[in-house]
Amino acid sequence: MRLKDIFNLGSVLVILGFILFFAGVLLSSFRGAGEFGGLILIGPIPIAFGSSPDITTAMLWAGVAIAIIYLFLRRGL
């Protein structure tokens, strides 16, 4: 993969993330208060947070999956 392809893929994923985030905000505002969660990646280390233990656990597993994918891509496997 060329650097330009990786940049384009990253840009599309960021835009898709914003669209999904705002769609979730709009949908949750119609249903009342909802649960939320987030994930911060510092290098390959995930830091998860959320409004309930279930959401926090889901965010942590998503972070672990992203970290594993990152490590595989970094090594070129």
C-alpha cells in the first residue's frame, strides 16, 4: 500500500466515524438519555471509558482489536 492510499483510507474512516457519531447523537436524542462510551488510543494502548460497565467493556474490546490490527499492519503481516 502506498502512503497516499493509507492517507485516503484514514480520511474516509475519520469522516465515517463523524457521520456515525452524529447519527447516534440524533437517534439517542429521540429516545431519551442513552449510554455512551469512548476510546482513546495512545499508540497501541487503548484507554476505554463509558457510562456503564457494559459499554466500557465493549469499548475496551474494540480498543484491543484495533491495537492488534495496528500491530499486525505495523509489522507488515
